[in-house]
Amino acid sequence: MKAAPEAQKRLLDLAELDSAADRLAHRRRTLPELAEIDEQSKRYAKLATEVIEAETEASDLAREQAKAESDVDTVRARADRDQKRLDSGAVTSPKDLAGLQSEIASLHRRQGDLEEVVLEIMERREAADSKVADLRAKRDELAATRTDAEDRRDAALAEIDKEAAEVQTRRAAVAGEIPADLLGLYGKLRDQYGVGAAMLRGGRCQGCKVALSIAEMNQIKAAPHDEVVRCEECRRILVRTAESGL
Ligand SMILES: [Zn+2]
């Protein structure tokens, strides 16, 4: 392939811009915020589940407490009713009176036991409520931390996008100065090897860093200036400049 030496030299600018684009793409994929957010999302999901479990436990206890309180009320109402009957003087038979008093005493004991149960549930409920509050606070704190990481990620991505757009603009301008066939070859090599062109500097290919043999150097020296030469080692287009050592 033939191409003006100036056009060949522009390939080096193009290769530099393509490397810059590659570096930006790499930065985009490996932003530390991405791993951070991923980790935080996993922790958030775990905490959210723990919050739901704690909330369920707390509401179960609230229901249990309401039930126990209603049991206390029922027993108390029965004791009050019996007490009223006793106080009314309507019951006169000593046997009935004794029976009624015994029932009242038994109801009071029962009420006492049930009140113990209510107190015990209330204590458990207090602990459960405080666990809910604690977990919710942790969850909300983590959500805020994650939002912060997301903001930093978005800012970093916006910066990368801006730089990438600038690189693309400059690349388009440089590519416009390179003949289509040379550009096509460069593109094919870039797809294959990652970098399409490299400078020959001091007898060494700057793409693969391999020094050319004397025979290869002689061959290149003999080639016309507009001949597109390639590195035998890495197959990249070898661009000759004043620093080539020819
Ligand atoms: Zn090479």
C-alpha cells in the first residue's frame, strides 16, 4: 500500500487518540465507585430484609399485647360483676356467698397472672421496637452513603464522557486527513491488535518494542517514502520519522 509520508505520520496522532479513548473506556469500566455501589447495594438489601423481619416481630408483639390486655379486661369485668353481686346483698346463702368470694379471689389471681403476661410482652415489644428503629436508622444511613457514591459515580462518568467526546472530535479531524485505504488498514489492525500503527524509533518498533534486524532496517531504508511498511513482529503499520534511525 502507498500513502504520503505525512498521512502516515498522522496515523501516530490517530493511534494516540485511540489509546486515550481506550484508557477512558477502561476508566469507565473500573471506576472504584462501581464496586462500592455494588457492595452497598448488597448490604442494603440485607438490611432491608432485617428491617422487615424486625417490623414483623414488633407488630406480632403489638397484636399479642392487645390480645393479652383484652384477656385482662375480660377477667376484670367478670370480677367486677361478681363484686357488684356480692355488694348488692342479693346473695344471701352462706354457701353461695362463699362460692362467689372464692370466684372473685380466683379471678383476681388470674388477673394478676395475666397482667404479668402483659408486662412481659411489653418489655419484649419495647426491645423489638428499639431494634426496628436501630435497623431503620442503619438502613437509611446506608442509603444516604450509597446516594453519595452514586453522585460521585455520575460525576466521574460525566467527566469521562466529556473527555471521550473531545477525543472523538479530535480523532474525526485527524482521520479526515488520512486516505480511506490507509485508514481502513489501520482500523483493521487496531481491531486485531489493539493498536494499528507505531513509530519506528531508533531502529525499534514502538508498538512491540522489538528492535528490527539490520536486514529489516535495510529493507525499510530501500523502500520508497510513500510505501506503507509493517512491523514483522507485531504486524502494525510502522511509521518512519526523523527519529527512526534509518
Ligand atoms: Zn512491532
